[in-house]
Amino acid sequence: MPLLSVENLRACYKTEVYGISRQVRAVDDISFQLEPNEIYGVAGESSCGKTTLIKIISGNTKPPLCVEGGEVRYEFGEHSVDMLKIGEKEMRELVRWKEISYVMQGSMSVLNPVRKIIRTFEDIIQTHEGIPNRRVFSDRITAHVNKLGLPADVLWAYPHQLSGGMRQRVAIALATVFNPKLIIADEPTTALDVVVQRGVLQLLKEIQAESRNTVLFVTHDLTVHANVADRVAIMYAGRIVEEAPTETIFHSSRHPYTRHLIQSLPVIGDKTCKPGLGGTPPNLANPPSGCRFHPRCPEVLEICRTVAPPMTALNEKHRAACHLIKESGK
Amino acid sequence: MSETAKLLDVRQVSRFFHIGGLLNGTRIIAANGISFFLDADKPEIFTLAGESGSGKTTLSRLLLHDLDPSLGSVHFEGQDLASIKGRRAGMEFMKKVQPVFQNPFDTFSPLRRVEDYLYDTAINFGRARSRKDAVPVAEEALHLVGLSIEEVTKRYPHELSGGQIQRVSVARALIPKPKLIIADEPVSMVDASLRMAIVNLFKKLRDEQGVSVIYITHDLATAYYISNRIAVMLRGYVVEAGPVEAVLDRPLHPYTKLLKESVPKPAPEDRLSWAKRIGLSTTEVKDYGKVGCKFAARCPQAMDVCLTADPPDVAADGRQVKCYLYSTKAN
Amino acid sequence: MITVFRDLLRHDSRFRFATAFLSAVFVMILLSFISPYDPGKTFKVTTDMPPSFAHPFGTSSRGQDIFWWMTYAVRNSLFLGIMTAVISRVIAIFVGMTAGYSGGFIDRALMSVNDSFVVMPILPVLILLSFLIKGKMNLMTLSLILGLFGWPWDARLIRAQVLSLKERAFTRTAIYAGSGPFSVTMHEHLPFVLPVVFATTINNLLWSIGMEVTLSVLGLSDVTIPTIGTTIYWANQHQALVAGVWWWLAAPIVVAIVLFLGLYLLFSSINEYIDPRTRLRRIGG
């Protein structure tokens, strides 16, 4: 039973100022599923639509973002939720932070800089559950934080007194306080140093392994996906171009964009020349016709310019959208 | 070696900052006794690698003459940077040393056309007399970085991609025909698919244009890919420096080893060793005040002597290491 | 320029209202040049006549046609306001940007002067000055004095803006492109400072016209020059409200309201238009 089913999701941003109206198609016909107990990676560069996708999945669609079609359905065991139709009250009481929580880039957006960490915990638990007994609450939080390997006196510090890595781990502690079924991590380690990043990601993996929940991990850094994700979906210009288990993506991908991304990753110990990809990322207000990648594709065919390639299943777990692939397995 | 044979000579440079009030502040040593030099005859890419708080940004500002050292001196083509006073001397220096900044979308004012900066540079450094004459100069520079004037003309920064802007930034830096470019994390904010084009561009500048580059980064993989030599920085010290193959293939300093191990590799099959639990520091300011090696608290091979005083610089295996492990006196 | 006008007219209702109000004011100003009555001469028409076809705003107790008097009044008040605004903007931009960019001693010195002006009580000083130079107080003098008092708040605002702009990477790029301080200030920083300047210009205009009204009502400026303030002064002198000559007070007040509203709406809509963030959304960022 998939935890999350997204089908044919389409969304765009509509802005109108001084008579100039713009429509940016950020998410164009996306379908995928999240299973319980997995880490699902979404890779893509700027303006590929991954931030929009997260907003919609987490129920955060406000104008100028509008959803034009498709379905977003969750199965949380006891109840199912249609994210596109859910009301604010139900969202706050049942779903937000209890079934779905987030770890964002920049922990300072979650941690109030003028309050001690424990107060932020209080706020969250008060909003979603209520705090009947102070002592029980305090013990519970301390136990939770200790389990994650953080010293208990972190709770009594202000955010600016902690290092960046520690703040991000506190953000993870906040996100896991109700043991949600889905954690959405949006570039959680992008601004962190490489050693700190390793520590934070290792913590995230431990949590996932123990509570057996699902983590939707979004980052542009493919090497992080290699070490963290079970399956990876590559997004380009608002569409998923390839989705497969991590090993397949890295060693036997089929889409030219994926292949280029993998091949151009620099590795210590390797000084062979790696060429860059020509062209520029697509302008989502005026995307290329047919396959969105065709202006930059080194293996472009005539059909790619006019017809958008359908998503083809290469085997049970691997699918890609490219005209170069003939029906299942060439 | 004679003075003028060195392009850039950094001699025991230290820079202090005072934070906090008059009575209870602390002194932060952002750069501590840093020394290295670049040859004038051999263009190279020299990487300054380190995490945040390592001092690499402070060092880049010292090299660009944005800051003056508290101790030591920086010499460019034999001239002490501290002796550069006045606008004319400043312009002469800027002709030879140019920067490339980290954030492509802040490098140019969002309200000005990007080409205006190219023309300004051409006119101010005497390569053109008027805007009309500056156009072929700009065209030539853009061509060097793989862009055409049509792609850039009349565009505002938000109409270009991050990769294109960084290339325009490099083109602008090339107009005065500099000998040295200081690139501060030039690709960390650029998309992965556009990153290699910029990185390859630096290689081309070194090989075909004879321009040396000081490449400041925290990304060891691209550092390995393009640099000749690397200096690994930690809390203001250079802990290991030498040819990049030696330092990164066979790291000696425990911190370099930790850094190299922590860089995630694009190999899913190796992920188990990367996920080993490691200790992280809680706060960062504490480290600055410590005596002795700044890595001793986290070092798996720390000895008692490491906490007593700064480790000496030792030459070992074709590079320089700041570590008691390799010092003959400790053994 | 025309396209800007057309864009604003089409899409911003504030601008439409502003255009309507200010066109009315502008027409009045133009009419002042063909006024059949000389505002310096009194008792030319029947006194205290209510508004009629021949005298749209009625006549005053001094025997003057209020409508034609008001055309001069509006012209003079607006002239005063604009002169004050220009003088104080120029000083504010100069002081604010110099202090912000230079830093150090120059900054401290300029800000000390700035803060002295901020704490000075303006009205008592103006009253004192007008007593001292009574007789020689004309519009130019008044606008000069008001201009010299109207810059400190805004200079600090501009300085704060420049301080933050100095930290941006593009300031460093401009420096390494060889631009000198003046060029950096003009080309890099001024476009960001201008919206602030515009926002404060409207404040300044309204403040200066209001100041003039205050001084004139108290009889402290040259009361023979027709302005909105002197109209009210004369009306009070002749106890217009008690005498039932309400149109003598209504005219300057209504005109003032139309003028103020028009100016406010105009600058409000222009300010949004030239704000860097809206500009970016318009160009397509």
C-alpha cells in the first residue's frame, strides 16, 4: 500500500502585474508513489519544480501557486487524506507534524531566535497535542533528544549559541517528535560543511532505519543521494525524466540528462576531463516544445523537438521518459 | 630565488578580529601564520580548501587588498600590498588581480544591464576610450569564456542562468588582462549541470591564457579536478599543503583524512562506510580559544603533546603537514 | 515615458484618481495666468457673494473673487512645496549617501549635524525666524528655510540603505571594475535609494505645504501673497465663519484636500512602480 500517491499533478504560478501576466508551469504532469520504510530522493536543479512539488505535497498551496489538475493521496494506516481537498482544521489536528513533518534548509526558519529550544518544542507540542503535565513533557523531550545523540543541555540554549550542524539536528529532533510517517527534507544539508553534513545525514538515516518511516529527500547534490536514498527520481523542467533504485541511476541510467549528470560528477582521484552540459536551464514561463531537454541533449532526435516522450517502464522499478528507449528494455 | 620571480608571496600572514565589547570581548584569529607563494613563470591553480570558519574568506580578502594583515605581509610581484595607497596605485593593482565572487545573482546589480559592467571595466582600465570602443573588448572577453555578445547584450542578471552569469563574471575579470584571479567559491551556487563548464574554464585560463587562479572552495572533488596544489585550512591554520594528488590521494593530516572520507562519493555501493557515526562539535567559538592543535578535540590519533602548543610545520612525503604525528621531535 | 504613463493609467486605479485630481489642480494653475482679477487689488467685486455662475467659489469680504484668487493660491502653494521638496531631497541624498558610503569620521560628523537638526523644534524656530525677517519673507525664502529643516529624517534613511548596499557583492564588483566612489554611488546605489526618496518626497511636500499653512494662518508670512494658508488667514481675519461666508473657508480647504490626495496617490503609485522588486516582476524576473 503506497504511503503517498501522486498522479498527473499539474500546477503553475500565475502572476499579473501592470498588465503583464505570466504563467509559469512549475509542475507538469508528475506521477509517482512513496512506499513506507524507504528514503526517496528527488534530484534536480534550480527551476526544475521540486520546491513547488514539495509545497503541494505538504499542503502549502497559496496563490500565486495554483494546482490545475491531478491527485495527491495519502494512506496513513488509520485514515487517508486527499491533500488537495483537505481543510485547515483537519490539517492542523491530524496531519501536520503528526503524519507529515519537514526539515528545511536553514534551520533558523524553524527555530525562533529569541526563544530557547525547549520553548519551541513546547509550542509545537502544545499546538498539536496539548501539554497536560510539565514534568512528563520535559522528560519526554529530554529522552527524545538523548536518543538522537544530542546532549540534553542543547534544549536550554538559544539557537544562535549552537553551531549550524547542531541546529539542523535540533530541527530533525523537532520534526520527529510525533514520529511522523513522512518526513520531507528539502536541501537539509546544502549550507553545511561536508563533515557536518555527514553527521546530520547519518542521524537522519538512523532515525529512518529505526522508525521505519519514509523520508522524501530533495537535493540537487547527487552524491548525497548516492549515500542516502534508496530510490531516486530525476526532475527536469517540471517533469520526472527518470526514476530508479539508486544503484541503477548511478550505473545504468537511460536518460541522457541523468547520464550526463552522473558522468560529470568530479571524484577525488580522477583527473580525466569532464565536459560540461551546454545550453541553459529552461525558462518555465516559456518551456521548449516536445521534450523539455531537447535543446541541450547530445543525442537529440527529430521527434524530440515536437513530441513529449511518454514515461516508459524499463522494468518493475526503473522508468524513464525518453524517445531513445524502445518499449521495455533495449 | 629572487624577489620578482614570485607572482604572489604570502609571508606569515595573520589577521585578528575583535568581537564583543571593550571589556569582555574575545580575539578571533581568523588567519594564523599563513605562508605560501605562487611562481611568476608557471601559471597554476592553487586551491584553498576548508570549511566555514577556516579563514579562507579572510585570506581571500587579504589577497585582494580588501583587508590589511595584522601580522606578516602579502607581496604581489615583489610589491608589499600594504604599500599600495591612493587611487592610482590601487588601480594598478586591480589591473593585475581580479576577483570572481560566489553568488552569481548578487555579483551584478539587478537593476543594471550586465554588459554595462564589462564596458565600465574596459573603459576604466584603459582598454577602450568610449562605450563604442568597449564593445569589441567585451566581445573578445566573452568569447574567451564561451559566450557570445548576443546572449548577453541588453540582459539583466535575472534573465541569465547562474552558469552564464559566472562566466560573464569571469569575462569581466579578464578584461584588464590580470595575472591572478581570486575565485571565492565560484561554483558552489551554480547548478550541477553548469558547474563543470565553469570549472573547465578555469583550467583553460591557466593552460591557454597563462592566468593563475586561487580557487577557494569547500568542494574537494572539483579542487582535485583542476588544481595543481592545495592548502587545507582549519581554524586559520594551513594544516596540510602540497601537490593536490599527494595531499588528496594519500592524506597525512588526520583532518584531511576526515575531510576526504566525509566527501560523499557517487558510488552507492560504498555508502556503509560513509554512514559511520562521527562526533560533531556543539558550538564553534570554543575552538578558537583552545591552546594547541585546533583539531585535537576531534582527532582519533591525538596525543598529549597536541594540547600543549601549536604543532610545527613538517615536510613529509612531498608536502607540508602541521602535525605532531610526523614531527621527528615527538617521536 | 509615454508607455510608463499608459501602463500606470491602465492598471493602477490610484494613478487614475491621482491624474484626475491633479489635472484639476493643474488646470487651476494654468488659469491663474489668465486671471481677469489681480490678487493684489481688493474691492473689485461685490463682497460676500455666495458661489454662483459668475463667481464659482463666491466672493470674499475683501471684494475679491475667490476662484481666481485660489488659482494663484494653488500655484504658489505648490511652487513652495516643490521648491522645499527639491532643496531638502538634494541635501538629504547628498548627506545620506556621503555618510553611508564614506563611513568613519565623515559619517560621524554628518550624522551629528543631522541629529542636531532632528531634535530642533521646528515650529518655534520658524516663528522666531519669521519675526526676525518679517517683511522680507517671501516664497523663495520660506521654501529655502523649510528645505533646510526638511532633510534630516530622510538622510538617515538613505544612509541606512547605503550601508546595507555597501555589503552587497555588486558594490565590490563595481569597485573592481575600476569605478570610483561617485560612480558607484550614482550607478549602483542610487537606483535602490530612489524609491525611498520618492516615498519621503510626498511626506516632505505635504509637510511643507502644511507648515506654510500654519505660518500663514498665524499671520507670520507675507499675507499679501495668495497661498492656501493666507486665504485661511484672511478668512479668519474677517471672521468668515461667524459672518456666514463659509465658502471663503471651504474653498482653500477643499482645494487643499484635492491637492494632497492627488499628490499622495500619485507618489504612492509611482513609488510602487519604480520599487526594484516590482520592476523585477515587470521585466520578468
